[in-house]
Amino acid sequence: MALTDITIRKAPLPDKPKKLADGAGLYLLLNPSGARWWRFDYRFAGKRKTLSMGTYPETSLSDARVRRDDARKLIQAGVDPGAKRRAEKAAGKEQAANSFAVIAEEWFAGRQDLAETTRGKVRWMLDDLAFPWIGGRPVGDLEPPDVLAVLRRVESRGHLETAQRLKSICSQVFRYAVATGRAQRDPTVDLRGALKTAKTRHRASITEPLKVGELLRAIDSYGGTLPVRCALQLAPLVFVRPGELRKADWGEFDLEKGMWVIPGERMKMRERHFVPLSRQAVNILQELQPLTGRGRLVFPGVRRYTEPMSDGTINAALRRLGYDKDSMTGHGFRSLASTLLHEQGYNTDWIERQLAHVERNSIRAAYNYAQHLPERRNMMQAWADYLDELRNTGKKVGIAVECG
């Protein structure tokens, strides 16, 4: 029930802090001392946060509700009201509109094209790695040494890739500030070569044909739940990214036509992706459909059927089968397919398109899609047959290639 001024004034002093809820996250925190503080609870980027809204009666009930509604509008726009307030306090009222944090929030709010996972990582880097040190500074006053000091904090902990990624994010914020007339230049340009370069780490994968056969037989013997076993069996047949597989929606599949169409919003490159399904892939999905087909998700989680299986499920299943992180990972099925298909002589354009490595040239990308789908369908069926041979015979065999 919503609060009234009479309810607040007549509320007895509690023995310990007590919340008087008003609704939509707003409540009055009543303390034994008699102090009464307005608080607003909200969630942002998956985290629970609390924002102070003033004291009662200095801040009236109606004023507190206005402040709550204003904060909710910011959240809907993709702006953390707590981070915005901190930035404004640090920079001062005159400089707040041009602080790095406020500019970054504006830029972030406009990046709705980013995948959910990516948005979460960017949010964390800004909130925890950048804002505490440069968030309150006017964006136009920041110089290369200021930004480098922030990056060095991350680099000094051995997180070289994160430091490089943070530099890229800061650069995008600065370029946005330049475009909107709040800064003259991007200072990160002068930091080229200033950070250590992380060594390229390849995802662990099995690519030797005989060992691939052993892996496939181990997967078939997996004693866990049916959805996890089916996900393991399907992974080498479609070689999509692990996140694209575990979030698969039954509405994306046409089993009669043997096609899986992943919408752009679920793809790393934000482009719709077509995955021709072999007979073997269709059989796996048909086996699973009676169990999970009544819901939306093909591979739901164990605890919450409305949420996909966790991002660690496939890797955990591989560990259970005896494959450690240095020998095979969920992402490794992509390397497995790419390596062996190239060895078999398949057209690189077909393979790269099936891996959803988007061609930068938009005209060439459109041509590739229009010309290669029939060839990719044939390739995917031949690939599934080849995996069956490895599984069933344990011998090194080859695919009959139609190079076209």
C-alpha cells in the first residue's frame, strides 16, 4: 500500500531500522534515532543498487516520488542514476554535463546494438575500471597520461586483454565526445604501443581425426541430462558459438526444411545467420523435442526452465568426460570443424560464412550468402556423414568434396 503523510508521521519509532514501502522501489527507512531517509532500490546491469532520495520531511513524499520517477526514466534510457549522480558530484554542477562519466553514459545508452553479454562487460569496465578515476573529470581536459594511468592499473594486475579492451571503450567515448562538440580530440590515439600486447590464446580443440572419433563416442556415452547430451552432440554438427547454441529457441528451427535461422540480435556480428541442418542434426533435435519442445528454449537450465543452460554447462560436461580445459572446450568445436573442413579442401568462403565470420565488404557478403547457401547445405551434410565415419570406424577417413 502506498504511503501517506499521516502514515509516516504516525509511524512509531522502531527498535531497529524499518522500511516503509511506497512502491516501485521507493521506501522510507525509519531509524530508531528518529531519522527518516528516502531510499530507492533498483537493478542495473544485473546488480541490485540503492539510491538515496533525501530525508523526510525536508524531502516530501511527493518530491521523493518525483525523484524516483526521474531515476526510473534514466534506467529505461540505459543510464545508471547512481553512476550519473556520482559523476555530477565529482565534476561539480557546471562541469557535470561534460564529465567523462556522463558522456560515457550517453554513448552507452546509444549502443543498444551490442549483445547482452557485451553490454554487461562494457558496463563493468566503465563502472569499476574507469569511472572511479576519471569519471568526474571534464572529458575535454583529459590527456593521454590521465588515461594511461587508468589502463596501467589494469595492466599491472596482468589483465592485458582487459586493458586493451578498456582502451578501445575509452576511445569510443572520446570520439563520441568529439562528435558531440564536448572534446577536441581522442587522447587514446597517442597511446598506441604504450600497453603490453597479450599473446594470442587459441581455444583448446581436438583436430586429429582419430581423436575426434574418440571424442564423439565419449559424447554419445555421456550420462548426464538429455538436453546437455543433445547440446554436446549438436555442437560439432552446427559449430555455432556456445552462446548461440545454448540460447537456441525452438521458434528458430524448421526441422522439415532442415534449417536453423538465428536472429541478428543473438549473433556476435548482429546479422541473421542461416545454419543448414544435416539429417543427423535433425534427428538429435527430434529426440529432444518431446522433452523441451513444450517450452521456448531448446536447451533450458536445470533450475529455471525459462532460462537457457549456463555458459559453463558444456565445458563442465566435457570435463566430466575427461577432457580438461587445455584439450577441449565448447568453443573448440568451431576450430575442430574449421580445421578439418579446410584440410578436406572445402571452399574457404563456404566455411567462413558457416562460421558466421562476416565479410567486411557488404557487397561481397551479400554475394556470398546468395551464392553459397546450397553449397553450404551440401557441405554440412557431408560433414555430418564424415563425423559418423570417424565415430563408427575410428579410422582416418575423408569427405567427398564438391569444390564448385
